[in-house]
Amino acid sequence: MSEAVAKIASRAERKERTRQKLLDVTLALVAKRSLSSISLREVARDAGIVPTAFYRHFESMDALGVELVDESMRPLRQMIRDARRGSPTNADIIKNTVEILGRQVRENQLDFRFLTRERYGGVAGVRRAIDTELRLFTSELTVDLARITAGAGWSSDDLEMTADLMVAAMLNAVMDLLEVDQRHADDERTILDRSERQLRLIAFGMSVWRSTPR
Amino acid sequence: MSEAVAKIASRAERKERTRQKLLDVTLALVAKRSLSSISLREVARDAGIVPTAFYRHFESMDALGVELVDESMRPLRQMIRDARRGSPTNADIIKNTVEILGRQVRENQLDFRFLTRERYGGVAGVRRAIDTELRLFTSELTVDLARITAGAGWSSDDLEMTADLMVAAMLNAVMDLLEVDQRHADDERTILDRSERQLRLIAFGMSVWRSTPR
DNA sequence: GCATTCGGTGAACGCTTGTACACTGACTAG
DNA sequence: CTAGTCAGTGTACAAGCGTTCACCGAATGC
């Protein structure tokens, strides 16, 4: 069809590219301030389009925010896949998982920053979207735990509460990691070591767990 | 001095009252949107003063935010005191602590909402202030853990990482509790029960903890 | 009693904001 | 080749913003 050299793209392609640019610049802006304080005009300006053109792609900034959740969840999903792939050897699942966590955060700071910052941030729709994804993450981990503890008489309720605790510990580490390269004392290694020990502590707890009588 | 009936207050009193009102209305506004998206004019309007009068009390909204951290930390500090008072009996520290947590959150929703929402929110100064206070909280808990595990050969590093995990678990519960009365499935009892079991799991972990060889 | 302090006022400023509307011109489908 | 689509443009407007300034009048210190 096109013997033209390059550069020229179809209209659909061009649109997609602009859309992506809008998402990208917003993600970059969220690194400094929360989503609810970022204006449509600001995003449009950074993306190199006129404010009104924004509406060709998103109904509002809130709508863009919700889309951004999907976008920025990708690294986290990748993390699960990576962690699972390493698990059969089983040599040290925890150490392995924490290393993967560290790498993913390092390589996708903006995404994780967005997720942690907006998880309890201002925009309700975004909050809900993140919550849903995180729930999914927890339930995936619950399945994994079920496999590991198979036959040890764990109730699904207890499995879920354990997974929930582990996710909380990991997210705690993520937030600490994100603070590293912009201000305070702890360095990456310290944080990852602590996180590893925390997960190990939980694992020890699991080995002697007994449900409280109801 | 004043035989006048009532109502009349000294200038200093009146000023303090207005200042408090500014803090209060801001706290109320934060329940719906994040601090960085709340305008000075909005706060002044709700407090019943003209925008310019705001400056008689705070240099900027950011400064007000930092003050608000102190303000809203009070319930959390109270929580520590309450929890400690109950501890000598030792019958069930965890259950007791979680009950206190539940009550404090119920009775001081706005404060906890502010803290959790702005902990990773937009304004750097506020974030730092909250972080400092939370660190203090963790170190208090570390001291308590040191007392409990005295003579069991715990390194201060391990004590701190355990306290950190416990705080993460509790804050996780706080955030879930705050979502309760505005949208989703889990009810308060469910969340508190889960939190209790999580802390219990950690306690079990402690009972078999051994440091990984360095 | 008088001069001073100071919390609150009200008009005015220069800017930024979200959104409406009519438009243009390159791409596309027939 | 032509008619239509549609991402991006440019102007415009009302509303809100933070901040300035001169001003008021009641409480205060002496």
C-alpha cells in the first residue's frame, strides 16, 4: 500500500499515539503532585495539543485516571508472572519474590508511584479501580498459598487474611522504595532486606498457625 | 473582669476559635477530596471569613496542612496510651489493641481519613510530617516489643522490622475500615477480626523467629 | 482615656481553569 | 475522483483562583 518512506502513519495510529502521550505525560506529572490537582490544560500542553483536542480521547481527567490504572497495573501483573515462573524450584521463593519486586519498582517507578499515591487519593473512580486490581492481586496470591499449604487444613478465610498481610507488607516496601531516591536515609538494599525478613516472619507464623476458636 | 453574661471572649480566644474552625473545615473537606485540590478560598468560605483573613492564621494551605497533621495525630497518640494502659493484665494484648483501634477509627474518622489519604498524597511537606509521626509510632511499638521479648536475643533491627510490619498491618486495617461506611462489602467486624488474626500470625512468627545468617 | 494592636473586610489585580463553538485540512472509504 | 470523517485548531467566555492593598472598629495595654 505505502511505498512512502516512513514517518507517515495511519490516522488511527496517530490517534493512538496522541492518546498514549496523554497518558504518559499524566503519569509523569503524578510523580510530583496528586492527580486531582493536575489540570486538563496542563496535560494537553505537555502532550503538545490544544486543550479542546483532549476531549477527542477522554471525557475528562477522571476518565483518563481510570484508564491509567489499567496502564500502570501492567508491571504488577508482570511481577506475578515472573514470581510464579521462578517458583517451581522453590529454593527460596521469598528471596526471589522480593528481588523481583525490587527490580519492578526500580524499572517502573512512575507506575508504582501512581498506584500508591492514588490508592487512597482524591478521585473516587480511580481509587475504586486500583482497589479492584489489588483485590485481584491478593486473590492470586491466595491461590498460590492454597497450593503451598495444601492438606494442612487451612481455611480459605485464613489463606486470604495471610495473603492480605503479605500484600500489605509488599506494598509497604514499595512505598518505602519510592521515597528512596528522593529524600531519606534508608537505601534500597535495607528496605528489601527488611521486606524479606517480614515475609519470612509471616512464613514462620504460618508454620505454627492455628485458628482461634470461634 | 467580665460581669457580662457570656459569649464575649478575649481577642486571643476569638482568634484561636477561628483558627480551629479553619482546621476543622479543612479536615471535613479532605473527607471528599485530597488536600492539594482544596482551595484557600473554599476553606475561608466554609469557615465564614473572607479569603484574605486566612493569612492572619496560616501562611498558605500547605502550612495549614502541616498543622493539621499534628492535630489529627492526637487520636493515634491516644490509641497508644490506651493500648499501653490495658497491657499489664496481658490477658490478650492483641485482641485489646485491635478493639481500641476499631473504636478510635470509628470515633475519629476524619482524622484517620486525612492521615491515610495524605500519607502518600500530593503535598510534600504534609507527607513528610506524617511520615515522621508514623516513624515515632513504630519506634514506640519497637520499645514495647523489646520489653516483651526481653532476654530472647532479639536484635534491635529485627524488633524494628517486626514493629514496622505490625504498623503496616494496622494501617491496612484502618484504610479498610474507612472504606466501610461509604461503599463496599466487608463490615467493621470482618475487618477487625482479620486484623486480629494477622497480628496473631505475626506473633506466632515471632515465637519461632531466628535471624537469617548474615 | 487614649494610642495601639490586629482579626476581619471588600474591591481589585492578573492568571488559570473547563468547556462551547465553528473551523480546517489531511486521511479514508466508496 | 469525490464526499465524508475526524484529530487537532483558535477564539471566546464565565468562573474560580491566590495575593495585593487600604481600610475599619472593637479589644487591649498603658
